[in-house]
Amino acid sequence: MIANSEQKTKRSRTGILIAALSILGMVVMAYLAYLKFTEGASSFCDLSEGLSCSAVNQSIYSEIFGIPVAILGFSYFALVLGLVLSGAAGALTYPLILFSTIASFVFSLYLTYAEIFILETICIFCEFSKVLMLFIGAAALRHIRLEKIEFKTSWLWGALLIGVLGIGTMYITQRSTTPSKNYDAFAQCLTEEGWAMYGTYWCPNCIRQKRLFGDSFAYVEEVECDPRGDNPQTDRCLVRNIEKTPTWIRESTDNETEFERHIGVQSMDRLSEISGCPLEPTE
């Protein structure tokens, strides 16, 4: 009787732990979704250019088919919470939790790869959600072993396959949204004509603007206004009284005189119109 009582206590604690972790995960994902949909919003975890939730959350790697990854993450944690609280799946409750956790965790690793090797900045909350997944998976596995519930090897491979297929789908869709044309000459012309983009590393609209150029943005003169960013020029931003980013300004060679400014994301055609630079991208 005592042994059975101890087992029930352990089961109860496991359920409470998974429910608590799921709720915490939902809060984190809801916050990231808020950042995704709120114009000009920045996160308190935008600590530096190498640690920025906003930069990652506004990149092309934060969505699939237009659906923010944060929404998918919220759905995963909500599913786990529903399973553990309702127990509707009976004996399959914890195997299903483990299955969905493995698939979701593998899928989420693609964003970690993009953060480290492509964006070169880390979203602390994104990575924290993966830690929560690991704890949920470990708790579910412990319960399965404690109750001696069968978890077939085929289920493991199935979860891994779903995660990998998710990565492949995300890769293909994001490749199609990446500029396939070369705007190097256009970007160089903008700089030669005295145009500079004032922005901040975490600014959602700045990130959208950079997407239009692709790799060619490296030839655009960018003025970083946040002192936490890379090579900040805060004094220059103060002189220009920058209130919203991005702001495009045409200046004299010595940066002393301002001739013209345009606030907000500018289309490539609009930039060509105001600058006089021909928009002739190459493949």
C-alpha cells in the first residue's frame, strides 16, 4: 500500500511538473508572438547584437508559410497541457507527450542553427523554450518507465522523421523568400549618392528593409543608433534627431548637411526613384 501511495505521488508530481512547464512555455511563446505582431516592438532580452530576441523573431527564420514559429510553439505547449490535464488519451497520454516533444524539439533545432550560423545572434527566450521541451520530454519518459508503458522504437523514428520533414519544409519555404537577385550595384550607388539607413539592430522594420536587399545590404551605409549594437554612432543619430527606424537620409560627404529624408521601410522601386540609382538587379 505504501509503495502504491508513493507511486501515485510521483505520478501526480510528474503531471504537475509538466503542466507547470507547459504553462511557462505558453507564456514565453505568447510573448514572442506579441513581439512578432507588434510594430516597432523591442524585447528586454535585446541585450546586444549577439543576443537579440527581436532580431531573430523578425527574421525569415521565425515563420513558415507565414505562420510565426512562436504560434507553433504555443500550440505545442498548449497540446501538452491539454493532454496532461485531461488525460483523455488514457495510457497513451505520456507517450503522445514524448512523441510530440521529440518532433517539436528536432524541428526547433533549425532555428537554433539559423541563430548561430546565419543571423549570428541568439534569442534567449527561443532557446529557453527548448530547455522547457527537454524537461517535459525527460519527465514524460520517466513516467513511461515508472508505469512500464510501451513506447515503440517506431514511434521514436516517426517523431524524428516528422521533425526532419518540418526542417526540410521550412528550409524550402525560406529559400523562396530570400532575394535571388543581386543588388550590389544598386546598393553601392545609394552609398555613392550619399544615402544612409539609420536604424537599430533589433528594429523589426530595419530587418524587413534588409531582407529586400539580401546579401547586397552589405554595400549600404548603415548607421547603428543603439549603443548596444555593433559600431554604434549614437551621436550622429542624435544630431539627426532620429525618432523612428529605419530612416533613410541623403547627406553631404562629410555628413554635416542633410538634404533629404524618408522614414520607414522603402520599396526598392521607391529607393530607385528618390535616389536616381538604376534598379538593375542581376541573377
